[in-house]
Amino acid sequence: SGTTVPPRQIPPLTTDNSEVSPAVRGICLSMGAIGMILSVAFYIYCCIMKRDHRVIRAAQPFFLGLICFGSLVLSSSIIPAALDDIVVSEKGADIACVMRSWLFPLGFCLIFSALFSKLWRINKLLSKAATFQRVQVKPKDVIIPFIVLVGSNIVILTVWTILDPPHWEREVVKEDAYGRPIETRGYCHSDQEVAFLAPLVAINGIALVMALWQAWVCRGITTDLSESKYIAMATACIFQALFMGVPIIVIANDDATALLFVYTTIVSVISFSILLLIFVPKIMALRRNGVGVNSAQDPSVRIGGKTINVGRSTSIAGKTAARVTMAGQAISISGQSDFGQWAEPSERYGQSTTSESGVDPVQPVSLAEVDESDVPPAVAS
């Protein structure tokens, strides 16, 4: 009669646990670290060190900071994705599964909902400016969609974590003739995973579409406030990574090394494309002559003995105009000026006076000559 009791002479059991390659694990963790470092570096340089520069104030440092934070959260999701019960305990692997389920959707939503609010604020300002209407647009006026999108992610993830938290499982894929496991596979599992992932995908897809819509609306703006081109380029990179990555994940579902590498690639493409295409053009503008774009040729106007730089010409809906604010009073100046390039979404409008001949002739001036106490804050953040 047959038996499943192994004889004493058989060799020791060798089990293939489908471990992630140590080299690939190291590369993926390094990519995550680079993304996190870039997020912090861009935030410190642009949102702290150069926060008062007019290029950064026009770019709205409050929302730039949210984009950096979203990229930091997204890049950090690579760390728990690289952990399994081979390098940590089973309890540690359970915690890593929960962390990954939180970090990726939250980071993605933070980035694109912040981009939407940022662009919406610019569009609201310039749509009113085209008709020369008084307008005051603060971050709180466009933050509601951001709160709704991010809050929805948090609610769904909280319910998921309470009712059916993802946990680590290792299943036997293959056994030998004596019933001993010779091949296993570990992965994160949740019984109701699809029920929670579907609304998360829908909400984050809405955030992406809304950001693309606002970028399309402001595509005609030809100033530094416009980021449509860079957002379009970043989105193209993201879609390309998803187009190539998702099928590979489905095909190589049993290969832990391939899954981690593809996941890291998708996260890195999203994070790097957003950070580099949003922040590098601003850093280049900051470093160009130490001021802003074409700052050496920016005209200025002298009002009441004070010289104020007003920038160069910009076309908004076929109209050109300049409006500067000093001591709460807005003054419209005829001629060519860059209303959009350095105009801030929080600009204050008081009593308006149009001057064509009562203003001193336009004289070039260095930014260092301007009394900063007389110049209103640019982008309120």
C-alpha cells in the first residue's frame, strides 16, 4: 500500500517562496527614496526659500506645497510594496498591506485635486480680468473640490480598513509527492477588495479628469501662470506608463519581482513627471537673471513718486491691460503690460482710476529699486 510518509533517505525540503530579487528590491526602494527626496527638496526651495519671489507667488505656493506633499505620499507607497514576510514578520507584512492601500490612492488624489484647484483659481481670476471686473479669489474659494475628493478617499479607506483590512497571505502553489510545499506565493489579500477599489478608482479618475479640464480651459493663457503644456506632457507620461504597466501586472501576477518593479515604475513616472514638469520651469525662471522671465526688460510705472514694476504685455481674450495695486487702490494703465504674468489670484481691487496722461512716463527699473512695502502681496497662500 502507498504512503505519504517520506522515507529517511530523501533530501531536505527546498521551497521556492517566489521572493523578490534583492537587487530589484534595492532599486525599487532607491526610486522611492529619490521621489521622496525630490518632493522635499522642491518644497523647501520653492515654497520656503523662494516663497516671496513673484514667480513662486504667481504659481501659488499653497497648492505647490500640496502637490509636493502628494508626491511624497505617493512615492512612499513603494516602501510597503517592497516588504513581505521574508524581510519582515507576518504581522509587519499585514501592516505593509494596509499602508500601501492608503498611500497610493491618497498620494494620487492629493496631486491631481491640488492641480485642479490651482488651475481653477487662475481661470476664475483671468475670466473676470478679461471683462475688467473686480475679483478676489483666495485658496479657500477653490479648496472645496480638493476637500471633497481627498475626504472621499479617506472615508472609503477608513471603512475598508475597519471592515475588511488587506492582510498578507502565503498560499501553496505546488507540492511534492509527499504533500510538502515546494513552491509558495505571498500577496496582499482582501475579500471585498474590488468593492472598495472600484470607488477609489472612480474618485481618483474624476480628480485626473478635472485637472485636465482646467488645464484645457487655460490653454490660451500665454504667461507663466499657464501650466497646460506641462500638465499635458505629464499626463501623457502617466497614461503611457499605465498603458504598458497594467497589462504586465495582469500577465505577471505570479511573479513578485515583476509586480514590484512595474508598480515602482508606475509610481515613479507619476511622481517624477509631475515634479519635474511643474517645478523645473519655475526654477529656471527663478535663476534666469535672478528675477523672472524677461525681467530685465519689464517696464515700470511711476505713481506719486513711487516706482512699481508692472511687467510686459499679455493678451487675455483679445484685450491688453495693466492693473497695479498700491495702498488698496487699483489703477488701470493703458498700453501694453503683462497683466497675467505677475497678477495674483488674490489681487485686491479698490476704487479704480484710469490714467493715460497723468502718470509719469514709463521708466525701466530694477526690482531692487522698488519699495516692497508699497507693493501688494502677489499670490496669497
